Amino acid sequence: MTGAGPVPGRWLRAHAHPAAGIEALSVARVGARVRGGLPPDPLRGYALRVASAAGDATLARRLRAHPGFVAALEAALARGAPLLVDSRMLAAGLDRRRLTRLGVAVRHPAAGARPGAGWPTATARAMANLLAAPDASGAVVAVGTAPTALLVVLDALEAGLRPAAVVGLPCGFVAAAASKRGLQTAPVPWLTLPGARGGCAMAAAVLNGALRRLLPPAYGAP
């Protein structure tokens, strides 16, 4: 510390990298650690981003996706389809500048919601409300926290809802694995990671990866 304010210390000087290059460097390091078993491009890039967000290179081989997922996700975002997410935490991790440029509205459950009779969680009821919107068919749906939210998505699919793409990455040891197994038989393009691993950081990595492919830095969005 000095009279002029804090200055970078030795740990920061020794190990930090400029913000603009951290993600690319992390993804490159994941790729260097994974010697095969990766899906082909462009899904390969998504798999590396998810593994980078999780801090676990082995996850790059475990990601699963419908063959049409990447094309469907990117086409939906490019046309400004709404993005329905299961938590404010996931919404907070998204690239707002690119979303705004594309005209994508993000909808998420309101704070302080209560489950209500017959609903196991407030998130489940909130996701059902989001999926009841007239434009939910054709939207992008992303679950990065609550398995019950993805279970609601599966029920909505059985009832005839057809979102453009579903990112299913809830986490935990209660219903997460089951909900992801169900998603892998869904009649719409999907992406998931089997088992208990998941979370908002991974879901955001997928969505932000699509946004950066649609609007690369050369476009004027860093």
C-alpha cells in the first residue's frame, strides 16, 4: 500500500493475465490437456468452454449434445429469440452487451417467489410460468441451477412445447442426473453434461460462447 492507493502485489504481478485474454488462454490450456475424445467443431469449442468454466479438463470429453444443437442455438440467438433461464445468478453471468446488440431479452424467476401448492420448489413454479409465455416455443431455455426447473422443461416438452434449444446443466445429487437423462431423449436440440456436475458458470459459458461466435471481437464487442 502507498499514500497514492493500492498497487499490484507480487502474486498478482507473477500470475495474473490481462482480462481480455484470460478466457482464451484458459480454453487453450484445456485443449492442450485433452488428447482426444472431443466432439468435432463447432461443438468442440463449447466443450472446451464448459470444461474451462468448471476448472476440470476431463469434462470436455463428457459433454453431450444433439447433432443440431449448435446450429439451432446460434440461429435462435441471431434472430433475437428470448432467453429463458432458471435463475438470476445465471442471468447475471451473461454477456449483456452482445445480448443487447442481438435484441435478446433475458427472462428469469423473480426474487422472493414462493412455491405455491403442488409445486416442490419456487424455481419449478417460476420456470413453468416462463414456459407458459406465448413466445416460449422458439425461445432458448437454459437451466444452470435447479434440477426441478429442468424437470418442468421436460414436462412442457411432453405437453408440446418446442423451444429452439435447451441448455440443461443443473447440478446436485437430487434429480440432476435423472433430469439430464430425460433431456437426452428430448425432441428438440439440447446440450447437457451427464451426472451431478453442472452449474451457472457452465451454462453461461455455453451461452456466452454462442454470443461470441455470433459477434466476435472484430465486430466491436470485446
